[in-house]
Amino acid sequence: MSAPIPPWDPLSAPVLADQRAAYDRQRSGCPVARSDGGVTLFRHADVVAAASAPDVFSSRASAYRMVPNSLDPPEHTAFRAIVDRFFTPERMRALEPRVRRIAADIVRRLPNDADVEAVTDIGYPFAVRAQVEWLGWHGIEHALVAWMADNHAATRSRDRARTAAVAAAFDALVGEQVARRRAMGDDAPADPTTELLSLTVEGQALSDADIISILRNWTAGDLGSMAAALGVVVHFLATHGDVQTELREGRGDLASAVDEMLRIDDPFISNRRVTTTQTSVGAYEIEAGTRVYLNWTSANRDERVFGDPDVYRPEQNAPHNLVYGVGIHACPGRPLATLELVAAVATLLEATSRIELSPEAQPERETYPLGGWRRVPVRLRRS
């Protein structure tokens, strides 16, 4: 006989006050818990097992079609093959110099020995300009920055009507880029957006709806993710002078270092699945049709895998790091995200002698469904 799944409230004041600490407690005491929204898995092994079993834990957990995130095999396989072709090593090498120039321009404009807000002053403009450069969407940078602010506010509000309106506004922005290229025909610029218009799946041209969905996934998700990730990394560097010195001196791989900082404080809290059949996780039975949340932030801090989750061990922890997910839905854009984060952090380290938390303003945490930091005021020392 299975045990009843213990209840928990992810939106309670104690949880929202310190999400990481709350998840740590849940993982230790109640690693499987049920809320009004569904069942949450907190342990690394359980999250990996669920993410690796799409036949049982389906990604069709949303009322909206999201390509390829909400697709299951075999449909997912065909669309994932299309998406992966945009993130090859060759393409990333060609893009890298352009992304580094953007990072250098943004950092050069930041004030010396004055407060800088890492998320909005660095993360937002860098994320937008890097994505625009990659996708060829020049001229709408200001619209994208404004949309990011609206999207974060709507997400924090948890008002479904508001988030739906913001999502529709973004689809309109993306649709304009697609329509513009269709109208230009052979004169359309040679960029990933244009390339998507010529691709087929099993002999059928991609519909505009699927093209917009792919582009939405690349931009709407990645813009916020990049800003959040930079906030976490800059905060970590500002509060870990030894690691900052190590990286300034060229000791340690910067990509591995960034991944480990994001493991310790993973800003990407969870993904949803829905069970296709009755299944069990540990001593608990989960009914078919149950919405299941894979809590990446908790799994990335599991003591059974990482020991003390706050200890910085890039090489040792890399094989088990879940920042970019695992299984068939592991983030296809990881090469691009890594390229952008390394370019931004390397530029910050090269342009400064020290990154410190501001003595006059406190960092402010994000709250569910967002993770990481809302505000990270820092001082950039250049001498």
C-alpha cells in the first residue's frame, strides 16, 4: 500500500521568503509533495528519472503548443532535429566575435565606482542585443527591453489574463519578423529567422504557427533566462572574491565555472510534466493525468549528489549539473547560452579589477515562478 503524498504550499510566505532554503528543507523531509497545482519532485534522482521517461512523464502539460518543449516522441524527435541544427559548434564560432563586441560595448558604457544593477543594466540589454544580432531582428531592441519588463511584472503577478496578454504581444512581435521576411522573398536577410521559413518536417513546410513557436522559445524564454543567469553569476562573483581572483588569473575554465554558479543558485525553478499512466516515485503512487513539477533548483542542490550544495566544485559537479535539464528536452540552446554568458563574464572580468556588492543597496531575490535575483546592485572597480 502506497503512502499518501504529503501536502505543501509553494506560494506560502515562508517558501517565498527564501525559496532555495525551503526547497532544501522539502528535499530533506518530504522529497515528493502535493500542492493545488500538482506533485513536485525535489530529489536529483527522481527529477532525472522523470525527465528521462517521456512515455510516462509527458511534456504535453500545457494547453498551448510549444515547439519543441511540449512535444513528445516521435513528433519531438523530428522538430528537435531541426532546432539542433542552429546550435552547431561551427555556427557558434561564427557568432562569437559579434557577441563579444556587444558585451564589450555594454560594459564600456557602465559607470566606474558607481552602482550598477546587474540584471537590468547588464542582463537586459546584453540579452536583447545578443539575441537580435543572432536572429537578425535589428531595430526592435527597445520594444524587446520593454517587453521583458512587462513579462517579468506579469509573471510575478501570477495573473493569467495579464500573462496571456503579454504572451500575445510577444507573438505579435515575432509574427511581424516572420511576415516581413515572407514579404521580402529572395531579398530576405540570411539569418536563422529566414532559414526557418525554408525548413520542412517529414516533407511538410513549417507552419507560421510552429515557426513563431520556435522563435518564441528562443527569444521569450532565452531573454529572461540570460538576464536571470547573469544576475546569479555577477552576485556569485561579487560575494566570492577567491573565485573572482581565480578566474581573473586564468585558473579554471570559465564555462564550467558559470555552470557551477548556476547549479548552486539555479534561477530556472521547474518544468511541468503530466503522467500518462499511474506510476510510483519512491513510496508514493502518482495517478495518471497528474501534473508533475520537476524542481531543478532543488535537484541541483541535492546533498546525495553534490555534498554541501553551496561548495563550489565545477569539475566534480559538472557531470550531474541539471541547469540545462536532462533527457530529450535538455535545452537545445545551451551552446548559445554558454557562448553569451562566457562572453559577458569574460568581458566584465577583463574590464574591471574588482566586482563588489554595492555598499548602499541590497540585492533582492525573485519569487516564484521566477528564481535567482530581481536586483543585484554592484560596484565595478576599474583600478
